[in-house]
Amino acid sequence: MLDMQKRLNHLFYATLSLPATAMGFALCIQISALSWILSTRFNLEIHQIGIVWAAGPLAGIFGQVIIGLISDDAWFWGGRRRPFILIGGTLAALMVFLLPRIDVVSQLLGIKNIVIVAVIIALTLDLSINISFNPTRSIIADLTPEGETRTRGYTWMQTISGFFGVAAYIIGATLGNDVLISVGAGIVFVFSVVPMFFIKEERELVKKNETAAATKADWGQLWRIYIAHGFAWLGVQAMFVYTYGFIQQQLVPVGLDTKAANAMSGQVIAYAFAVLNTVGFLLPALVLAPLARRIGRVHTQAGCIAIMALGYFLIATMARTPMMLYALMAVVGIGWSAIVSLPFAIMSDKVDKSRMGFFMGVFNLSVVLPQLMSTGVGFVLKRVADQSILYVICGTSLAISAALWCLVKDEAPATQPAMPGPVH
């Protein structure tokens, strides 16, 4: 064990955060570039793109739950989380590299249907991310003591991951998605693999006794959290997948040639999501943590989600220029900052550490099942003329989520810790 791990210093927290940052970076590339590439380079229709995106949630249903359950008790290659991070990170980097080369892969495999090949690559990418995402979060809980020290570990994860997530969107907006993909493949590989050689896992996790474990698995409250979080992610995922259609219809000037229109839509998407994620990684530590200590995490979560719903409705009715979209994305980012931090903090109080991988995997179902359901939004959008309906659907879903969060019980505000990092 290196001295930095014994002392739990800043370098250790930064190193411990890099694998989760790698997976978040891969996800940002997928969000920023996948729909754009499929639409502008391979001419897929909006409902076909929804089918490709459905591959990811299907991978997540099995990936995070199974890998979380296995990694709680597995031990090989010198760790319980390390093997899955190494394998998943390497595969994710390779799939990121292949995103703009779907046609080349299609030719090599002899498959003429580009949708099939796109689904294979998207499925492998998301499965790779899911193989690694659960262990990258669980290893932080494994290697940090309970209380403020562990909170500091997740805060570092949120800050570093959020910073690189914003960098991903800015690179895509200024240098193009092809450069983002090339740079991103290297970052995903290095950040996943290298830190694993500087971190030592403990063979035995601290176990809770049966009484303590029983009090820590509050399934009644967990189900309320899952459902409320699920409605939030339905609105978030639909935005990520289908915003490009709204931008192409409402924000790209009529009369631009196809190449210029495609370039503009890609740039607007990247800047919009950069604004969203800048707010998303700045607010948790600076604003939400103090607010949660005063009014409670659940009330903070519900309020932020309600603001996000309002932002969606305003985009549907008012966002007709890129600058207006960016401004309203900052409003939406208030809810996003809560979604990527508060639910995990709330959920982690109700589970047992010795089964953290399993509970994180189950928690991920409240993300991937709504992502799968968002495929249906694509078929709705195909049948309506005005793509603004996307943000009406998303806003309604977030409003339902805000109401459902009010049914979740939380600790007294005075006992609230600061929030940990994001959940995929």
C-alpha cells in the first residue's frame, strides 16, 4: 500500500477518482456524438437512433446488477473491483474509438445493415461502461472510512469527473466530435488502467452484523427512491438522445446547406450540454451541500427537480436561438446537479456497506429502465411535426419525479453530510 493511500491525502483521492472519471468521460462522448454521428454521417432516422440507444440500457440492466453482485465477493488479479475496471475500461476505450468508424466495422464484418453494427458497438460500449461504473463507485466506499472521509472521496469524484465531462463537450464544440473521440479514447484507457496499479484493495470488507444489516436495507424507502429517480432519468435520457432533432428544427437557420447545418447542430448540442454539466459539477459542493444541511436532502432534491421541469417547459416555448437554449440549459442544470449527486447520498444511508456493489447495481435499474423506456419517445417524435413536444414530455416526467421525491423520508437536516458523486 502506497503512502498516499495510508494517509488518505489529496493525491490518493484524485487517483481514486480517475476510473469513475474515465467512465463518465466515455458516457459524455456517447451523449455528445452518438446521435449526431448516426444522423449526419449514416443517415439514420430518429426512431432508428432510439433503437440504437436502447442497447445501452439493456446492457445496464444486466451489467451493473450482476457485476455489482459478483464484485462484492470476487477476488482475482489482486482485487475485487480492479479486474472489472481494467476489462471494462479497455473495452470502453476501444468502442469509443470505433464510434465514427461504424461503416468500416460493417464492411469488415460483412454486415450491410448499418443499424445492426451501430447497435453492436453501442451495446458493447455501454456494457463496458456498466461493467466498470459500478466497481469505480464501489471501490471508493471500500477504501475510505465511513463518515466525512468517505464523503470527501465522493466529492473528489464528482468534481474531477464533472470537470472532465465539461471538457469533453467543449472539445466537441470547438474542435469537433472526431477530435473528441480520438482524445477521449486515450483518456478513457489511461484513466481506467493506470490508477489500478497505484491502489491496493483490502481482501476483507468490514461486515455488518445481521441486526445492523437489517436496519440498513429499508426496502420500502428504497422503492420510493427508485421510482422517483426513474421518472427523472426518463426526462433526462430523452433529452440527451433527441435534443439534436429539436435543435435541427428550431435553431438551425433555414437555407443552410447540409454540411453547415450538421456542423452547427453538433456545435450547439456540445455547448448546450457543456453548460448543463458545468452547473452540474459546480453546484453540489458549493450550493446543494449547504442547502441540504439546512432543509434536508430530500427537500433539496425535490426543489431542484421541480426547477428542472420548469426549465424544460421554458425550452419548449422560448428556446428559439442558441443563446436562449444555453441560458435555459443552465436552469435545467440545477436539477441535473441534484440528479448526479443527491440520490446516491440518500440511498447509501439505507443499505449495508458489505453489499454496496449489489445495492448500487439495483439502484442503477432506476436509471437504465427509464433509459429503455425513452425509446418510445422517439416514436412519438416521429409522428409529430413540432419537435418542441420533446421538452413537454421531459418536463412532465420531471414534474412527476419532484412530486414523488416528497414521499421519501430523510434524516434531520442537521445530520446531513455533503453529497457524493454522480450515478450513471
